[in-house]
Amino acid sequence: MKIGISNFPTDYSMPAVALARALEERGFESLWVVEHTHIPASRKTPYALGGDLPSIYWESYEPFTFLAQAAAVTENLQIGTGVCLVPEHHPIALAKRVASLDSLSGGRFLFGIGAGWNAEELENHGVAFADRWKVLRENVLAMKACWTEKEASFHGKYVDFDPVWVEPKPVRRPHPPVFIGASSKWAIERIVDYAEGWLPIAMPGWEERLDQLNALCEEKGRDRASIDVSLFTAPESQDALAELQAKGVNRVILSLPTSSQDESLKVLDTYAPVIEWAKGLA
């Protein structure tokens, strides 16, 4: 069982270099950070959890820059987006950014993706909210072509380009794993169709979606073991962690609140038992 950390990094929270070193020293396997290019000031799209939207949503760093600093001072720490809002990027440019980070980190990049929940944010990038998942799918398939083909091309409704050379190629073969961060019944279908991983949050109903994933893999002839399930949760005991492992969860991702370095280190140290529990699992 792998244990990761998720964070909204800002200019007033623990710096990338210090955080990455602290995680590797304490035995964490991965670091996942969020993405929002901006938050529209209109605030027409309500916050899904209710109430005011926390300011960290628009104050967070651009994830690839932050993760590059984290990779530069570590040797084994996996670095991931949790999640990158793929429809807000041009697929050729994003393919190069992902491949560059994966190459520079020695193949340590984990590509968590999502379609976005803020309609105005997407519209500012020229993407209609209703089209976001269709755009995401074409972007991902186009990026996979860029990562794996010398002369990559793609012809779809939203993405269209003739043969191009996109270098460097990722170190991880055939490319960094793509994790879809959503938990609808349609998200499970998308994972089986074109992803290598799933990033669910341990909210009511997630286990039903896990059952759907298992059943759909069997139906479609997809090896369930080829899909990395990484769950955002905080297990309360080694037995709870073992139960998740038995269900096919490969990684648990713990939350690190956005706070000062001193406070962040205290939180990380409270997670020491989880690291030990993971080591003790067969």
C-alpha cells in the first residue's frame, strides 16, 4: 500500500523544496497538488460543498512549476496532479509539459486529471461546460499520441492536427499513468476506456463505484489490476488500511491543510502511524 499527500500549495504555505524533502524523509510515496488557473470573480457557479469558496482555490500555485521544484530535491518521491484540468489546456502544449516533467524527474510523474466543476472558469478557456468531458477525452487521446508516436497526429471534433514532432518523450513507458479524478457512473466508463487509474474521494457511494469498476473491467476484458485506484481518505487503523487493500485500493492519499511550515510538519508527523501500518501490510 502506497501513502501519498495531497495539498493546495500557496505562497504562504510550506514551500515545495521543504515539503518534498520532508515527505521523502518520512517515507511518503507521493505528492499530489491541485490546479485552478483562476476562479472567476462572478462566482456564478456555487461551491459544491456549500458556503464560501476557500481562497486557496485561486491562490494555489501552478502545479507543474511546484512539482518541478519538488522533483529536483528528491530521488524517489512520485509527483502528481490531483487534478490537472485538462480541457483548459492545448493538448500539444500539455503533452510537452507532462513529458518534460516526467523526463526531468526520471519517470516519477502521475497524471491526475479532471474536467472541471466551474462553468465560468472553463468558458474563459473557450470550453463549454457541457462539452468538457468530450474535450478531455480527445485531449487525452491526442496527448497519448504525442507521447508514443514519432509523428503524432489526431483528428477529432475538438482536437485536430496533422503529424507533429513532440519531444522529449516521457521516461515512463508508454507514458505517465492517467488517473481520472471523478466518481460518477460515467467516470468509471471513461476510466476503463482510456485511463490507467482512478482518484476517488472516500465519500458515500464510492464503494458502489468500485464495484462498477470491477464489473465493467470484466465486461470489457480490461485487466482490473491495470487500473491504479488511489483513494483520498484517512484510515483510522491498520485493519482499515488492510480492508482497503483487500478491496483493490493501491494508494491512500492523506490531506495536508494549507498552513505554515511548522504546522504542516506537525500534521505530517501525525501521519507516521499510517506509514508504519502500510509497511506492515503483506
